[in-house]
Amino acid sequence: GNGESYGAEVFVKKNSGRMTGWVGYTLSWANRTFENIDEGRAFPFKYDRRHDLETAVFYKLNSKIDISLTWSFGSGYPVSIPLEKYPNDQGAHFNNSQGDEYIYYYPSRNNYRMRTFHRLDAMMSFSKKKKWGEREWVIGLYNAYNRNNPFYVAIENDYTGKKPGSDTRFVQYSLFPVIPSVSYNFKF
């Protein structure tokens, strides 16, 4: 097959003063074309992220305490979602990617986008100079507001019979909830 990627990026950075930081924005497309997939039409590649925004702010409270915030935002990645399903009349010998009970109809490759991704990381460091070096304590929060960012989407079948006619659902799986961290560094 063939791949094609293009886009534009803007980056602005502030280097001086007690408050420094940067903002970066990328607008991009990444497509793939295969003769035998989607009748040769181009489709978004699995890492096609249309919008990507990163911003970071660093603030020096005083000579011993630094604070930083980093915020990331990105469009959802493309995924293939079936529009219809049919009972598999071929029996257990037919093997498709979701199992043997149903055959799923996908109108095109990567026809849907997952939810947007965003998270805030925060960090505070406390440093102190000693006669024989410098020590630093760092306290941080990864994904500070505990956003359930999409990692992948799976098809799940409900076999309980509680919801007749709606026994298939799409479930988003996420990784890395809020994660606190503490570290100690010593330079000599």
C-alpha cells in the first residue's frame, strides 16, 4: 500500500522571567491506500490525529520552589466500527475477529473516531542547596483531573437477555487514571 502524511505545526516559546513556557499546535493528516482495502480508497491511518495541542507553564515561586503545569489535547484516533451484525450460519468452523457467533459489517476502514484525549499534569519541586550538593523533592500528578482517556474501543455482547434487541455495545477502555508521584533527587 501507500501512505501519505501532511500538515503544519506552530510553536511559541517564552524563555525569560519567572514564568516561562510554550504552546505547540499541530494540524495533520495521515492516510493509507491499499488496492484490496476499501476498494482502493484512502482511509485515515490508525495514528491520524487531526489536532494536537500541547501547552506547558513553568513558574519559579522563589529560589527553592518551582511549579509546572502541562496540558495535552488531541483529536480522537480513528477506529473501525461495524454498522451491522449478522448471525454466523457457518458454525464454529468460521473464524472472524470478534468470535464465531456473529459476522460484523464494516462499511469502511477507520470509519469512526474515538473521543478526544486531554489531560493535565502538575508538578511542584522543592530544592535546597547543601554544603556537599543539592537535594530536591518533587511531587507530581499525572492526569490530575482523572480523565478517562480512550485507549481502545471493543465490541462486547450482552448475553444476560436484560436488553432485548440491544445485545451488542461498544466499550471504551482507558489507561492511567490520576497517578500521584513523589521523587527525591540529590546532585553532588
